[in-house]
Amino acid sequence: MNKEDIKKIIPHREPMLLVDEASVVEENQAVGFYKVKGDEWFLQGHFPGNPVVPGVILCEIMAQTCCVLLHEERTNKSEEGELLTPYYTGLNNVKFRNPVKPGDTLKLECSIDRVKEPFYFAKGKGSVDGKLCVSAEFSFALVKG
């Protein structure tokens, strides 16, 4: 799915919508892509002359990729028929291995490992050209938004 399709599934909008493409590859697994153009707001000042995508942004891109898997839960779990909003509730074992820079295409691979309503526990990794850049375990809560 492209960015317009993703907007139908997750609540994020520009400038915080950070996934360019995503697909569900299995019931619990999603793959997403983000092309770093170089003019993003989060690169301004991080770092002058050597722009690097901040780690917190890498974690956000990973989480947004995972949120593609929550589409049915967001629409089916609400009592009043309103969409539920995924909120980060935890971030564990985060590791940054290689920098992500302008011109790179970041590939995200995420999965939901277990569910304990309203919490969803996931893990993910991001790589550029096969080189691991970020990995983490994280969780969400789906709540009225």
C-alpha cells in the first residue's frame, strides 16, 4: 500500500506520517519502507554537515509500520464504532547499529508477538541495503482517542 492507503489505516498525518509504503506479509508481520529525502524537518540541525536520522524517529517509523497490523483491531474493538488510537506504551532493548542518512531507503520488518487487551507487544528491525540499523521490542495500547 502507498501513503494514501496507509492514511486509511493509521491516524498519523504529515509531517509525522513517516511510512512511504507498507504491506502485511503474514497475519502478524508487516514490512514498510521510508525513503530519506534529506529535507525532512527532523534532519534540520541533526547534525549540520552530517545529517543523520534521529534514533527516536527510527523507532517511530518502526512503530508506524507495525500499526498497519492493527487496522482491524482499531475498528472492531471500539464500543461506539469510533476508531481506537494506538499509543506507544513501552520501548525495550533498543539498539542502533548503523546511521540512516539522506538518500537511504529504510526497510522495516515488524511483528506482533502477543496481545493482552488493550496491549499489543511487538518487535521490529530496520535496515538499509541489508545492514541492520535499528532493532527494538515495543508495545502499544489501543484506546479511545
